[in-house]
Amino acid sequence: MTHNKIVIPMVTPYTGRDIDMPAVKGMIDYAVSNGFDGLFPAGSSGAFMALSFKDQEYILSKVIENAPDKLEMFAGISRNNVSESSAMGRKAVEMGFRNVVVINPFYHKYSQDSMFNYFSLVAGKVDANIFLYNNPSLSGLSIEPGTVRKLRDNYSNIKGMKDSSNDYAKFAEYLEIPGLEVFQGKDAKLEKSLTMGAVGGVCSTANFSLNTLHIARGDRKEGVDYQERAARVVELVSRYESPTIHNLLFRKLILGQDHPVNYMKEPFVDLADVPDLEEIMRNA
């Protein structure tokens, strides 16, 4: 039977201006005790775009330093500058990461040729398994299947990708690329994606909920539809500032903090009001 992987795209927990190491260790303990397959620090849920180079390097080092070998580790190395992405990738390899994840350059409108060149430079300079990250709703651009296929044909270390395009047709095209491991990034599309051939999911609600893990394991419980619950949680959390809401729920549901405070780094603020909190927690 195929083992479907669930990797947590972990939040970056703060306390005041400092990364909260007890919370980082709490995330690792949560992942291990519940049987998650891996951790992905410094991705979108980890607010990589708001991290300084130093903070991104620091969170990567602390996660891999404290994580056991049983967890597969994926280092988020994305920077909008290709030299910095490559440098972060090399640092991640030095720390012990064998898998790195990088999104396309964002904000400006880039062609597929420019994106191919960007990823090519990273692939040529980072000695690791490289996973492309397609998230057009956040980056403003999509990595087209033809570009991914061309990268895979030219660079053997392009190992896979996380696709958050929300597009089953495009997802199916990625799956047709020989040797490419494709993860679904949208929690609400996980179940169908697994039947299509995805190797697993990298799902943001996994930071505080076991729904996606149950979906991947094929768990059944009378009266409970885990895919429906996952979709409902995504619908609710999307109403709030992200990844602030994920940090709040991680602290309440996983760390057991009744009234979390001061968990976001300046200038971002804690969530003062979440009217849907009880329903989110009930479905998580």
C-alpha cells in the first residue's frame, strides 16, 4: 500500500522579537507524536517573505538541530533574489538538509523563460533535492507544466514540487512529468489529489489539525468526513490574517495556551478577535 506523506509547512513561532524555541520544540514533538512525515520550515506558513536572511537561516538551523531523523526535512530557501536563494540553499545543505523548497520570483511579472533561468541558477548551485513551489495566489505567477518538465529534463536534482494552484487540470499535468514527486498544497483538494497520484500533501492546517493526516492515512470514523472538515477549516481561517491565525491555533490547540499573546513579530499584531474560533476548533 502506498504511503501518503503529510508534511507540515510549519509556522515560525515568535515571542516578542525573538523566535520562540520552546514553541519550535513543541511543534517538533507534535509532529513526531502524531506520525507526521516531515516538516517544512520557512515556507509561506512560516512567513518567509517577512523574515530577514538571518532569521530565516536561524529558524532552519534550530528546526533541523532539534528534529529527529524520522522526520523528513524540507528547508524553505525562497528569497526574491536568486543569489540569496542559492546562498540560503547552500547554508541549508551545510546544516544537514537534503531537501530544499523554492518559489518562483514574485511581485513583478516574469516570463516562463525568466523563471526557468531563476530555478536553473538555484539548481546549479545547491547540491540538494530541489522542490519547486507553485503558489500563484500569493506569488502572482504560475510555474507552467512545460517549464517544470524542462527543468526536470535538465537538472536531475529537481526532485518534485508543491502545487498550490488550486487547479486539478494543471495538477494532472505535473503528475505526468516522469520522476517528479508532486505534493498537493491545498488542504481542501488533498483527498482527490491522492487518488490522482500525489505523493502527499503539504497542508497549512496541519500546524494545528490532524484532518489532513487522517485523509492521507485513509482513516474512517462514523459520522466524520475529514475532507469536509478540512475544507471547512480552510474556509474559516481564510477570513483572518495569515499566518497569524495559524500561529494562534497552533498555540491554543497544540501548545495548550488558553490566551496566547505576543506571538507575532513586529510590526504584525496578534489577532484580537476571532468570532469563528469555536467552530474552527470544533472542526480541527
